[in-house]
Amino acid sequence: MPCSRTCSKTSSTVDMNAIDQIPTKREDLAGLAGDIERVEAIFSSWDETQRNAVEAYRRAIEDLHGEALRRLVRGLKDEPAALAAMKQAVTDEVVYAVLRRHNILKPSLSERVEAALDGVRPMLASHGGNVELVNVRPPAIEVRFVGACDGCPASALTFHAGVKKAIEEACPEITDIVQIKGMSNAADNDSVRFVSPFALGAVGGWHLVCRLDEIPQGGISAVVVGGQNVILSRQEGVVSCFQNACAHLGMELDGGSIDEGIITCPYHGFRYDLSSGECLTAPEVALQPHAVRVIGNRVEVRLSS
């Protein structure tokens, strides 16, 4: 492997033990994509020469695979039986993700809707809220506000001026956009929404961080995302994400006690609502929120600037 020869010259800067710990056998998309992200995290600590070598190697492999796949599709699409088989094959999330990566498939309607929602999520996240795609039944879709946006007096304005407008502009074939109420059921939905983790970097900078069942119900999980320490909270069907730093002095919160959705800083006792980030001790401050969404059992986070 060319990059291995390059890296051996400065092996003191390369954590080879970290590479050895990357699993070599995965079958599900979340695991496969997660392995890639973990390897990329290792590469990010290498010097520029090493990163350039890895990037050149990656591009060469991707170009080869992409051209082979395009030739395969061109050779089979004129055969009715083969075309039917291909249409069935792309319902597999791994097949879909790879073909989308190489732009052999156009983005699905669900993916385009999610990309439109990505455009309004930073605004919602700044207020401790989010929006999730519930159902796609063209020409109608259903969306639901979660977190602080659920039940907010300004949610109607946010829906019409933000969410509805963004979807209409990105997906003109959708003519009926319905806002539904109630608790998120993302934890029970294992369907694939075809928002490929391979394509997400281009449309929103989402990071796959964990499985939903790895976040304790009623508790928190501390993780590192893009070099930043964050906490993920799971309260019933709602998942939230905040910087793992008390708004008082920036101390880490993950060692604090949690009682009915309220976390108490273990250092100076500041209390925060984990659904909105609101500080109950000093209302003029709040936790820094990050956008989070659940697709099936996969939890993805996009860091706020």
C-alpha cells in the first residue's frame, strides 16, 4: 500500500495501534461508515505529506470503483430483468450509499428533504430545538418539531417561514407539508430514510457518533465529535446534544447527577434542562447546543459553529 511506505518514514507520528484496533469485518452501513470515520480521524493527526499520500490513494481507488460501477450499470440497464434486479438491489442501504457516493444514483426525495431541513436546523439548534422527517408519501410529507421547538409559541411562524419554505424550494413536487404533534418515535423506527452517511458531508457536515441504544434512557453519554467534547441526552423519544461544558466556568458536565431531565454541574451546582439547554440556576446563560438527529438506530450530530 503506497501510503504505508510513506508513513514508515515518520512512524513516530503515526498511531499504528489505533489502526490495528479498527474492525476489519462489518456488514451494516452504520458500522462501515463509522469505521471510515475512525480511520479518517487517525489520518487527520498525520502531517501534510502523509495526508496528501492517503488522499491520492483514496481518489485513485474511488475513481477505479466508480468507473467500474458506471460501466456495470450501463451494461445492464438495457436488459429488463437486470434493470428490475438493480432497482431491487438499491433498496439495500449499503448499495444505495455507495452508488450515491459515485453519483450513479440521483438523491432520493427523502435525502433532498433532509438536505432542505439541514438548512434550517442550525437556527433551530440555537434555541435548543430540531425538526425531524416523519413520513414521506408524495406529494405529502410529515415533519415534527422536537426539543424546545415542540410547543414553542413561535413554532407556527418557524414552520411556515423556515421549514415549509425550505422544503418547497428544494422539492417542488411536494405540495402538502404537514406538521404533526407528539413525541418523537425515532427510537422505534428502523426504516432506512436513504440519507447516506457517505453523502452527508456535502450537505450538512453530520457525524455518525453512536447507536441510539448506546445512550441510556433518562441519562447522558459523553462522546468526542470532530475533536469537541459533547454530551448526548435521551429523554423518552427525544435526543439532544450539547457542548460538554457548564456555561458557568466551562467545567465538564458528564459527571453530574440527573433527575427528571435536569443535570446538575458536579462542580458548582448549576442546573440545566437537558431538553433545551436552559440554565435553571442563571437563566441568562445556557448550554451550547448542537444539531442531532436519529435515523433508524443511528445517532448523527452536526457541530454548531
